Amino acid sequence: MGFFKSMRDLQKEAKDIEKTMPPVKQRMADATSKMAAATQSMAGQTQAINHAFAAENGGVEATATINGARTAGMVNFNPLMDLDLTVMRDGMPPYPATVRQVVPQVDMTRLQSGTSVAVKVDPNDPNAIWIDLTRVQ
């Protein structure tokens, strides 16, 4: 008899919870909105990774100074960082750029403002930059 009483109590609790929740249509609209935001975030991460890949594989070497850093998300438990840089390429004046790159947690303490880093810059897109985390100075 205790089992059926527990089931009735559980059903009553479920009905009480349902009364306080927004209508199903509103919950579905909220879920759709959150999915769209997640999709947009993933698209931004993919674009940043593609830019970094192009710079890493076909870029020219340069140096940059880190002016600021902030976390933009997480990828496989490592922070996705937005790094504000001043990029210095041979034969060009220094220019500001912001790079979004996954940074292993062990490297985060080395990426402070004022730190000089080795980078590769895509010659076709000066904002496509890859930071060589093995060569932080």
C-alpha cells in the first residue's frame, strides 16, 4: 500500500509543479532561443579555429604584445580566450587585433598583459592570427 501512496504523492507534486511553470509554448520558445544562441556561439568558435588554422599553416611569423585577455567560453575543459594584441610584422606598422584561441589551463598564467608572444599571421587576412603558445617570452 505504501508504494501506491508514494506514487499518488509523486503525481500530485508533478501537477503542482506544472501549475507554476510557464505554458508549454513559452518553454519551447525559450528552448529554441537558447539553442539558437548555442549554435551562434559554436559558429563563432569554429570561425576562430579556422582563422587560427589558416594562420598557423600558411602564416608569416611575427611578434605580438598582449594588451588584455578575457574568457569567451570553454572547449574540452580548456578556456577559449579573447586576447587583445598589438601585432608587429616586418615591414608593417604595429596594429591592434583580437584573437580567439583555446588556451590550455597550464598556459593561462603566462599570458599576462605586456607579455610578448610569437604569432603567425595569415598574409591574406591580417586579423587571422595564431599564437604559438610554445614560444611565449
